[in-house]
Amino acid sequence: MTDYLLSILIFLPLLAGFIVVLLPKSLEPKSKFIALAVSIINLLISIYLFRAFDGSATGYQFMEQKPWINLDLGNFGTFSIQYLLGVDGISLPMVLLAGIVMLAGAVSSMSIDRRPKAFYTFFLLLTSSIFGCFVSLDFFLFFLFFEFMLLPMYFLIGIWGGERREYAAMKFIIYTLVGSVFILVVMLAMGLSVNAPMNSETPTFTFDFRHLADAKNYISGSVLDQSSSIEWLGWPVRSILFILLLVGFGIKLPAVPFHTWLPDAHVEAPTSISVVLAGILLKVGGYGFLRIGIGFFPEEALNFAPWIAGLGVVSIIYGAFNAIAQDDLKKLIAYSSVSHMGFVFLGFAAFNNEGFNGAIYQMFSHGLLSSMLFLVVGVIYDRTHNRLIQNYRGLAGKMPLYTGAVIIAFFGSLGLPGISGFIGEFFSLLGGFSSPHLSKWFPSIAVLGIVLSAVYLLWALQRMFFGNFWVNRDLKDQMHDLNIKESILLYGLGALAILYGVWPALLLDVTNKSVEFFLQSIGQ
Amino acid sequence: MQAAQLIFSNLTAYLLGFALLILFRNKLSETLTNLLSIFINLAGLILSILLILGFQNDQVLRFDWVKMGQSSFEVSLLVNRLTILMFTLVQFIALLVQVFSTKYMKGELRFSNYFSYLNLFVFSMLGLVVSGNLLFLFVFWELVGFCSYLLIGFWFEKKSATDASLKAFLMNRIGDAGFLIGIGLVYFQFQTLDLTELSALNATNNSLLTITALTLFCGCMGKSAQFPLQVWLPDAMEGPTPVSALIHAATMVAAGIFLLARIDFIITPDAGIVIATIGAVTSVLAAYSAIFQFDIKKVLAYSTVSQLGLLVMAMGVGATNVAIFHLFTHAFFKAGLFLIAGAVIHHFHHKQDMREMGGLLKSKPWLAVAYIIFGAALAGLPLSSGFLSKDAVILSVYNWAAGQSNPLLMLIPLMGIVASVMTAFYVARQFTMVFLRGDDQKIQWKLPDLFELTLIPLLLASFWFMHSANPLSFEDSYFSSWFAIEHQQNHWVAYTLLAFAVLAMLLAYLRFKKEKTFPLSLWQKIGLEHFGIDHFYVKKVAPALVGNHCPADELCLEPESKGIADVVSSFDTKALDGIVNEIGVSQKNLSKGLHNFDNGIVDGSVNLLIKGVIGLGKTGSFMDTKLVDGLIKFISGLVEQTGKQLRKIQSGQIQSYLMVLIIIFVALLIFLASL
């Protein structure tokens, strides 16, 4: 049983999805409990994996390997695609995060009453592909799950979203599809360049992550051979492909200027889908860029380090300024996501332990905190269906529990020490400062992000929560405090954020060795 | 018991106190809350005294926190004399403030919240004091700022209070951003953040180190309210007065000085000159501002800024121990003055304008006596603690400047001296306005109330005998046996300063009791009284930008304001306040612009692209969804008229989508293979 835990993470939700589809009409309201149960089981498995993971070992663990598609191309060679799963210290935090966020999403979506069967089918499909993405060790498999995430997301926004849901869903899917095509090109080029080290006369083309990461396996003279001088429009092909990856995953992250899908998607998406989108989907961009972009193109990545850092810094500052300008609380938080995910690129560009660990931590922490932030918006939206900041004042007096949760989320998000956000930002910055590859200006400017994040979050806090209680007359006066479900969700996530803010070794003991190994493998 | 265990249990107690009080805020009675909170504090004070008694050598205790590659980040406790001094000082003042608060905050809504925040503050402040590396120093540094935010905005129904708390946090954040850059630069140069290891390294004096020291100093500028980040401190007086005494006079604002003392080995001579200059400028401008305040607390707030300026000045010239000495004495008498202000405000039913006060000598003679003693210490009169420490500061700065080759540096101690003389003036002014002016009754000696009783320990600590056997010589102070203070030449400077100070007090008395117009009439004629340190922020810039922003006009400055200040301030208006004071508004405009850019250009170009693509394939339909749908169509060429159909759930959809991908895949395969 424990040999197939990773497969269970993927196929359990898939199976549950089929069951939900087949549910008779009379049992339709029960579908949410199926989703909830699956989310709980997946979280438990993630926790088990996290506990059982040997943090002192390098390399992948809990591996599953099955040949999947083998194309015999005659003299040309063999094309081998495997069903290959495994996790290391880089992907495991993401698996755990997926477990936490999907459960939060499942709980917060329990109030969905429009076409629940369809909703939960898509939700479960999404769950399956998200986990699949983080545990795949074969590029083809990874890409399959990567693409497979889009479709349920498209429907979840497009059907259950707000007023402009169709526009937002379209924008989301087009943006991400463009990114996917870029990644697809790289994948194909990889598949044609890498030979699995086997004793056969003809080459075995492979998508195995482990082989892709080793420069020795690249067939000499192939497109991606490191010593090849193949150029396109005067640029080395490897550099071009790296840029494709940078843009492809940059869209997903999202990095400015590829971010404009995000505010629209968030504003239109229902609360629980916003939680999933910000909490875990964006992390696929960061994870993919680290694993594939940096892992398989180390020299190019190093050459482009200032550009990566630049994208990060611009995102941090630009996102923050935009957040300040918002009147819609949800849009404010959407832009704050852009700003905070910028630290991930900054950490990557540092090419050292502090930076990589910091970036991974930042992803994890942002997953917790942004889930919390979107749930915070959901609370208001559920009560009044209005998210404009100026319609509320002095909520603190009327809703103390809610205000307490908001304070944890906001201060965590602006990087108050003791809450997880600080650890990620601090180590990303520290990595940036201590990196020999980066000018000190990058982290120095990024530091301004912590001032700006205080501006938009605390200003919103002041406008909405302080002063004498007042709610716009048109919004009915139903501003009751958190109910049990909301309290458990918000304070549960808050407690996790504080736990990981005080005791970062919980996560870093898992990531540390893998990051070190990863850095060695890319020659740092 | 080990020092580490003492400290950990002490910190845990406060954290527990915070948690209990916040969790059971609606369940505990006021008495129970008080008892719990004060018990924790008292126990902490006893523990810290144990710590003093058991102190032998400096200790560094490290505990694993996280490891990354080769580097390890630890929780480390640095127990040395400075640590223990601050550790005790904070708890001592906190205890008195808590006792004071039991009466001051009586009947307050959110009574338990108040005490829980106080516990969190003491926890954070003690954490800051014992931290042995820059990482944890920064962690607690921020937490202290967070507590300050909560407490300034404690009455969150008042807009002025939340404005002040927001401003305080943002100003501190600006400083902290610099601090963070400094930490990054330290780590870049020395690959460690541990203070003990850093002090053992022989850092060469180069420009990067100067920059490092100055960026770290930014943290101090924020927290210790140094020019130009000082604006938040006078506003912070919106918080409850006992909080002002604890946080914004005695402890938190001194954290900046404490930080400089912790990293004094990093401060290069060049950086030192900059730091000393900023300190001197702050001290003289703030003291000047204090002279013209009418809010009883704002006088003290500016006074605090000014005194912190003196401390920073001393730190800049390398007189660390002297600065710590003055920090120590200042904490007692300034906390005392704030508590008096609290008692006065309580007496006058939350009125704070000194022009509406007077005659308090008669009805509250004990307060008057206490004020005289604290005021004497602040003004630096002989027999007081302030006399010893302030002379030490002024003399060491003076002798430093005398030893420098650049004669301009003499301006630095000169500004300090001027600030000290002005200090004497505003102390006398405040005493006259609050206690002396007004109707003549007989003095009524009553038994001191709780407010007055809490002042007694502070009073004792404001006399010379707690600090030195000889009331006139700081070199003989007990303090000097722990923190060596050098013998200073040129004692005549101190006596000259004293003479001027006494003269200034006399003038103030004449001006405000006897209604003599000199010397301020001349000042008022040319409008110089408006040249206050915050004037540009409060009076000129804010109205220019967002209409009249000064919440209580007459409390900021006198109403008839014209003259030189207008001219001078217009420069400052645009340079500083546009960015700083109205940070939200100005940034919102900038952000609006950026947002428009975001919407118009970045997003627009995407839309344009979509339109362009559609234009090629299909004309006629302009609806948004159609446009976007069209692109999908264009890309795939297979999926028919999505729109509504896409909303239907059909398994075929997924298949056709995958089909497209596979076709593209195969096409690319062929393309690449043919390369």
C-alpha cells in the first residue's frame, strides 16, 4: 500500500470524480462530502509522506516507475515515456501545501448549491492533476497534468464565477495555453535530445527528469546539446528555449508583465476557487521553473539571473503599487499575490541555499496566507455580495473574531516575524544579498516591497475595520461575526502560518538537503 | 539556575500572559486581569534581579533554529551587562506602568486586550534585548513595532488614533527596510549574523562597511524617531498615556540606541559623523518644537525625540557607554513625566491642552513635587540623575569634536548644548503652565493616590544617589563600574551649559507666570516659532496636498502663522511630505497611474493582440467573450463556437482538446525531426 501512496494521491480524486458523476440526482447534495473526504485523505497522505520523508537523503523518494508508452522508431531509436512518480525536498512541501489548500477549498466550497455534482467533479479532477503535477518525474507526464489543470479551472471559473466569468475564464485559459505551448516546445526539444543511459545501440529518447538534469545524457549534436552551437536568429537555441520556459512558467507564477489574467480570474472566481488558484496553482509556475527551467538549463539560468531577479523585483514593486490603488478588496489581494510571488523569482535568481530555500518557503507560506486572505474576502462577500472597501467601516467593533483573523492574515502577509511570510521573504532577500551573481540593487529595491505591502494592507485594515461601525445603507445589515466553519478555516490556517513562522525547521529540514543537492547538480 | 532558563521562563510567562488575557478577554474580571498581569511582571522583575546577582561573565547561548547548506541560523541569547541592564529596566518600568494603568484604564472597554498587548510588548522587548544575532534582533524589533501599532491604535474608534498607528508603523517600516538591507549587507560581507562572531571579526574600514552601518542605522532612525522619520512619535501620543510612558518614552524608542550599542563595532568613523549629525539636528529641532507645543503630551513627545537625538549623537562619536548611561537615567525620569501627564490628563477629564490647565500645584501638590524632581533631571540640574548623564553626553561629544581636524564638527556638540538649554526652557514652561498659573488657593496636602504612589520608585531613581556617590561627577557613578565611562576634560562646558539652562528656566518662568513677553515676542514677530521639526509635515504640506489635515489645529501650533517659516517650509513640503506624511494619498495617485498603465497598456496590448488575431480570422463580432473565444478558435481551429457550449460538460470537450494538443505535438515532432 505505502508503495503506491503517490499514485493514490492522483487516482483517488480521479476515482471519486467518476463516482460523483455517476451519483443519482437524489444523492447530488452528498457530493460535497465525497470531495471533503477525498481532500482529508489526501491531506493525511501528504502529512504521512512529509513525516516519513528522509530529510538527510538526497534524491527522490517514494518512487514509482512503470513503462508507459514506448515508441520504437527503428534505427532512429526508441521513444520512452514512463509513468514515473517521486518526491524530493523541493516538491514535497508543494504536495503538503496542495493537501492543505485543497482541504481549505473543499470546506469553503461546501456552501456551493448550484450544480454541486458538476462542481465537485471538476474540483476532484483539479485535485488529481495538481497532485500529479508535483509528483511527476517524467516531463511528458508533468506536462499532461500541467495541461489537465486548466480545463477544470476554466469551467470552475466560467460556470460558478461572478458577473464577467466568461471573460475571465477565457483570459485565464488563453494566457495559460500560450505558456503551455512554450513549455511544450521545450519538452519536445528535450525529448529529442536526451538519451537515457542504457546499453543499447540506438538511442532511447526519454523524458525522465533524472536523465534530463544530467548534461552527459544529451546526445552530442542534438538541439539541446550543451556544446552545440545551433543558433536561431543569432541566439543559441538553448537560450531561446530557456526564455520560453521563463515566460511559460512566468505566466503561471505570475510575473509582471504576464500577470494580467490573475486579477480578472480572481475577482470572478468563487471564493473556494480563488483559494485554490492563489494557494496552489500559482506554485506550479514556481516549482516548474525551478525543476525544469533552472534544473535543465543551469548555465542559461545563471546567465539570465539578473533578468529573473529583475522580473521578481518588478513584480514585487509593481504589484504592490497596483494593490494600493484598488478599491475592491479581492483585487487588492490578487495584486498582492503578484507582489509576493515576486520574491520567489528573486530567491531563484540568487542561486544559493538561502535564496532557493527562501523561495520555496515563500511559495509554501504564500499558499497558506493567500488562502487565508481570499477566505477573508469570502466572509464579507457571503454576507453582502459586495467587496468595495469604502462600503465598510469599523468592522472591528462588530466582528472581533473576524478582525482577529484578518489581523493575522494581513500582518502575516506584510511579513511580520512570527508568521510564515517573514521567513520566505527574509531568506529570499538574504539569498539575493549574499549571491555573487546579483547586484545588491535587486534585493535592496525588493525590500521596498515590505514597506508597500504595509501600506496597502494596513490602509485597507484601517479603512474597513477601524473607526465607528458603519456599512453602506444599500448593503443589508447582516454583518454577523464568523460562524464555526469560517472560524475553523481561518484560525486553522492562521495557526499553521504561525507554526511555520516560528518553527521554520519543520519545512526547511525537508528542503535543505534536496536544495543543496540540486545546487550541486547545477554546478553551484 | 542557568541564565538561559531564567530568560526563557521569563519570556514564556509574558507570552502566556498575552495568550491567556486575549483568549479569556471576556471572561476575566478587571481585578483578575490586573492581578495576573502584575504577578507575571513582578515575577519577571524578581527573575531579572536574580540574573543580575548571578551574573559573572558574558554568555552566549545558542540553540538550533534552521540550517541551510553551510550556514546555520540560531536562536541565540547574548547575556552581557547591557542585556541585563535593559532586561531589568524594561520590566521595572513596565511594572510601574501596569500598576498605574489599573487606575488609568479602569472601566475601559477591551480592558483585557490592553493588558494582553502590554504583555506581548514586554515579551517582544525582552526578546529584542536578549537576542544574540541580527536576525532575531530584527524579529523582535518588528514585533515591538507591531505592539506599538496595536497600542497606539488602542482606541480604534478614533480616526486620529488609527491614523497615528498607521503612520507609526509605516515610518518604522521605512526604517526597517533600511535595517533589512543592512542585515543583507552584513551577511554578504561576513556570512554570519551572530553578534559575537561579528564583533570578533576585524572588519576593515571601507565604504561598503560605512554603507552597511548607515543602512542599519536606518532602523534606529525609524524606531528612535530620528530626523526625518521622527513624525510618528508625536502622533503616537494618541495612545493611552501609560503606554506612552512605557513604549514611547522609556523602552521601545530606546531600542534604536540599543541597536547601535549592539553593533557599535560596525560603525565606521565616516558613518559615525553622519549618525552624530543626524542626532544633533534631531535634538535641536525637536527641542525647539517642544517649546511651542500646547498639548501636555506633545511637549514630552518632542522632548523624547530631542533626548534620543542626544543619545544618537553620543553613539555616533563612539561614546557607547555614555549613551547607555543617559538612556538609563532618561528612562526613569521621562517615564515619570509621562505618568504625571497621565495623572494630570485624568484630573482634567481627558483634556490635554495646557492653556486650559493651571493651578495644579494647589490641588495636586505631590504631583508638583514629583514634576520638579523629574523636570530637574530632564533639564540637567545638579543633584539629579540627568545632570550626571547629560553632562557625560555633552562632554564626550565636545571632546570628540575638539579632537577632530575638521572644525565644522564642533557644530555637533554645539547643537547638543543648544538643545539642552532649550530643554530647560520647555520644562520650566510646562511646569509653569500646568502647575503654577491660575487661581490662588491654599495648597491642599492629601494622602497620595495610586498614581502618585507609583511615581515613588521613579523619583528615587531620578536622584543622583542612585547612580553616583558624588552628585557632581559622572565619572564616579556606580554605572561606571559596569560600563566604563572615560574621564572627560573641559568640565567648564557643562557648567556653562548649566548656567544657560538656569537662565532659560528663569526666562520661561517670567514669560509664562509673570506674562512678560520677552523673549518670545520677537520670535513670534518674525514667525520663527513655526520652524518646528514637524511643522512641515503637519501644517504646510498636508493642507497643500489634501486640504487641512491637522486634526486639532491649535494643538499643532499657534493659529496666526505667517513669516519666514512659510518660505522655508515650502521646500520641505515638496521634498519630504509629499512622499512621507501623505504616503497613502500620493501613492494612490501614483498607483492609480500605474494601474491605468496596467489596465490600459499592458492589459490593453493583450486585448489588442486578441483583436488583431480575430480581425484576421473573423470580422463582425465585437463582443468581449466572442473576441476571446475567437482566439481559442484561431489557436485550435477545431473547437467550434465555444461560448455557451463550453459551459456544457461533455467528455468530448476534453478529448478534442487533447486531440489538438496531440496534433500540435506530432506536427512539432515532424518539424523538429526535420531540422
